[in-house]
Amino acid sequence: MPRQTMTNLLYGPGGTLRDGWRVMLFALGAGACSTVAGAMRLALPEALEPWLPAPWFPFLGLACLTWLFLQLEGRPLASVGLALDRRWGLEFLGGVLAGAGLMALMALSAFLGGGCRWEHSPHASMGQLAAGAWLYLGVAGGEELLFRGYPFQRLVRSLGRWPALALGALLFTALHWGNPGMTGATRAWACLNIALAGLLLGLCWLWTRSLALPVGLHLGWNWTQGTLLGFGVSGLPSQGWWSPVLRGGPAWITGGAFGLEAGLPCTVVTAAACLVLARLSVKVVD
């Protein structure tokens, strides 16, 4: 291949590395972060495990990786949506409330459809609620940095918003492909709803150009579903403040053991939220 052709393949008109290569390098770095995070988790003293649950290790690794890539571009963390100022805090809180509200609507639909009821868990405590919030903050922070952070934003810049949203939603679904309960009809419902959730979270960034809203919404969604209502979270079992008692109704209403993310109420609620945010984000100029 001629040298000029190779140069054009790697670098754009301004002499900077093309966004596609940046995304690929970030993905390689994320893989390395995952390996290092696993090793650090195994080496963690047992006394510190409650303070640093497993999801926090990839979250912190991805935060460092994001900072490194931005430093190479001469940009601050604020440029990727991590300003951490008053506005960021308000958007984060709004996201938490929105995520909790969306999940509450799904649970209400499952209840009215005769699919389940709840019993207060005898093991419920305020400490459990706080520990769940801390755990799911690590989950939300890590997944948003990976799927709505630096690589997604570079894809938006190079491909445009809708191709980047579609690709991001597909990759977000692929991350959950091997989760427990991903079989039969449950797999189809779960994949559809996780893709819609990925689309919704991407639209959150497009509307605000900040990670505050998607991180908050992701946290509120998972915490309400698992820690508060006791459903599985993407197939992973969770002990909640309440325990759901399934009434033998169809799994396409309650999501069964996988959680509300594998039911029709999730499809309807998430799709409606996507339509609202799509209209709002269209007004934002790239």
C-alpha cells in the first residue's frame, strides 16, 4: 500500500488520528482495564470488599483510560461530559429520579396485569439500600463511560448521531448477551429492551451533552429494579427491600427471573421515553 494512502487511512485532513482508530484503541485499552480490574479485585483485602464492590474496579479503570485519551487530545474531562459542577449534579439527580420513575411504571404495569405482588423483605435495611446504590453507581458509571463516553462520542462525530446510536445500542445488548436467563422468548424480549435502554441512554447524552443524565438514569433504573423492588437486574439475582411474588402470569409481563427488563411493560415505557428524548435531542445542534 502506498505511503500516502496509508497516511490518509490513519489520519484525517487536520493530521490527527481518525476517530475510528481512536475508538479501536480505546476498546483495546478497555479490554486491558478489565483484565487488570479482575486481578486487583482478587488481590483486594476482604475487609475492603464492601467499600469497593466488583463493578467499581472497571469503572475506575475506564475513568483513568478516558482521562488518558483526553489528555492525548489536549481536552479536559468536562469535554466528555464529566464537568462535575452544580449543573452536573442536578442532571444526575434528575436522571436518578427519571430512572426510578420509569422502573416504577413498569412495575405498576406488571402489578395491574396480575403478574406479581410484593412482600416486605425481612432482611431489608437502610444499609442495604445504601449498599445497593453504591454498587449500582459503579455499574452505571463504568457502563456509561464505555458506551456513552469517549468512544460513543467519537462515533457520533465521525458517523453521525443515528448510526452511532444504533451501533451503541447493539454493543450494549451484546454486553448482556450471556447474562443468566437469556434463553428462548426471554432472550428476545430482553435483547429488544436492553437495546431500547441503550438507545435511551444515548439520547440522554445527545440531549444534554453530559454523562450526568445517563449515569443517573442508569443508576435509578437498576437500583429501583433490584435493591428496592427485588427483581433480577438483567438476569442477575438481587435481594430487595421488597420481594416480588410472581402470580404465575405470563413471563412477557413480569420478565420472570430475568427481571422487568424482559417484559412488555419495559418495551412500551422505554420506547415512549425514547420518542420523547428523540424529539428533544433533535433540537440540539451537533
